[in-house]
Amino acid sequence: MEQVKKLSSLFKVLSEPNRLRILTSLGLECRPVSAVIADTGLSQTNVSFHLRKLREMKLVRGEKNGSFVFYCISDPELLELLNRFREWGAKS
Amino acid sequence: MEQVKKLSSLFKVLSEPNRLRILTSLGLECRPVSAVIADTGLSQTNVSFHLRKLREMKLVRGEKNGSFVFYCISDPELLELLNRFREWGAKS
DNA sequence: TCAGTATATGCGTTATCGCTCATATGTGAG
DNA sequence: CTCACATATGAGCGATAACGCATATACTGA
């Protein structure tokens, strides 16, 4: 029961196109918010909004560096799982 | 771009707790809607509603047998992917 | 044909979500 | 301290999603 809820909220966070773009924009590196904004073309407010969701679900973490905040994907295995799903969705 | 949209809508369908319950209720077998209703405790209307979403995303398929409709998960690999995610979400 | 069972669908309501606007907080430069 | 830049947050709006209710369709058996 509680497993289901956790899994569903994980999928919910991943179900947003812009959040997926943000995740792939980060990739394996740690990048400042401004880089993600430039990459995705989304508004600053919007990127910040989505990064919060990703942070709350612990999919990314933010590290302060001067006036910048560098965000990175918490666990690289997430990218692998995303690829698995992408490949699976592509077939048929 | 289009990849992202497809992936996100796949996750969107999976982001509903009741739909996850329905999927795990089906498992590897083909079961009539009434069995899923009994299993999940959801209303008939609600189960039908969710099964439609799963059908539209081609995650399940329904086969008529008399006055029953047996639903099955289209590709067993989906269950495997779900387990991968569940295990991944459990750690940490 | 009629009654009963199994499933699907349209409508209306409520809740949730993504987004933006305005504003706040924090940091480095001068 | 003040200004500019980088990021975060709260309020409000419009779109979308889930759910229940009522009803429709489809099949079965008497």
C-alpha cells in the first residue's frame, strides 16, 4: 500500500515533460540553474518550481557555490532507468 | 522532443496509485474486470475508467470472453521495469 | 423476449497541477 | 551600503485529472 504510493509519486514527478528535460539537461554533470534555463528555454520561475519538486522527491540535489546553485542528479542509476523506459516505450 | 512527450505520458499513466494497483492485480495473468474490482475494492466505474487509460497507452489489452472482458498486461517486461523502479525507490 | 449480470460511457463536481507575476532572499562587486 | 545578478517562494489563475452517479451497451440464460 505504502509502496504503491511512494512509487506513484515518483512516477508523478517524472510525468512532467519539462522535468524530464531538466533531468536530461543535468545528465551526469552538476549544472547551475541558469544553465538549465538556457538549455530548456523555460522561465526562471518555472525551472525553480520544477527543481523544487525534483528536490523534494530527492531525484536531484542542489549545492550552493557562491551565488550559484549547482544541481545534480542524486543517483546516476536514475538516468539508466529512464533510458530503459524510453527504449521500452519505443518498441511497438 | 517527441521522445520526451511519449515518456512523460507513459509516466503519467503510471503515476496513479489505483492504476498501479490494477496493474499489480493483473500481474502475469489475464483477469476479468470483476476480479480487479474485488481485488482493489474500487468502484466498477472507477476501475473501468482507469482500465481505459491503461488501454489507451497500450499497457494492457482486453479480450472479450462471453460477457466478460479479460484484461492482461500487454508486455510482461513492464512488470519487471516497475519492480526495478520500486526497488530503486526503496533504497535510501 | 425479458431479466440479470458484466462492462463502458457521458456529465458534473472537486481536487490537483503547471505556470506566471510579483516579490523575497542571498551573494559578490564596487 | 548599494547595486546587480542568481535563485527561491507565495498567491492566484486556467487546465486537466479523478471520481461518483446515472445510464447505456452487450452478453447469457430462462
